[in-house]
Amino acid sequence: MIELYQRVSLNKDFPEYGLKRGDIATLIDKVPHPSGKEEGYVLEIFNAIGESIKVIIVPKSTVEPLREDEVLSVRSLAQIG
């Protein structure tokens, strides 16, 4: 189970937000779907120096907790698009 304020990774691309699979976010809230479908997660995205750059809502199934066998990497925001 993913807890509030835990860092997570995206498991799919979100071109509408300029985000890619593997990007890291912080879970800041959980929201029910208005029609009773899949719960949503409100995520805050930060740049490499910790500044908040956007807040998005995605389906619960599109995020996963970070694992100890993973390594973080950096990409330029210019690569978003």
C-alpha cells in the first residue's frame, strides 16, 4: 500500500503532462472516481533541486512505490513534450 507523502514512480507516459514512465512524484492525496471507478492519486512533481513544478491526478494503477533495486536518474525538462 502506498502511503501519503511517499515517493512513487510512474509506470506509463503521460504526454499531456510532459511526464514519462519512471519519473518520480510524491503522493499528496487520494481521490475517489466520481463514477465509482478506479481511485485517483494526486501527485506533486518536483524538479531535481526540489522545486514543485506541477500537480496532477492520475489513476492509482499508473504509479508504483520505489524499490531498493532502482536507481534515480535525471533528464532535462526540455525533453518533455
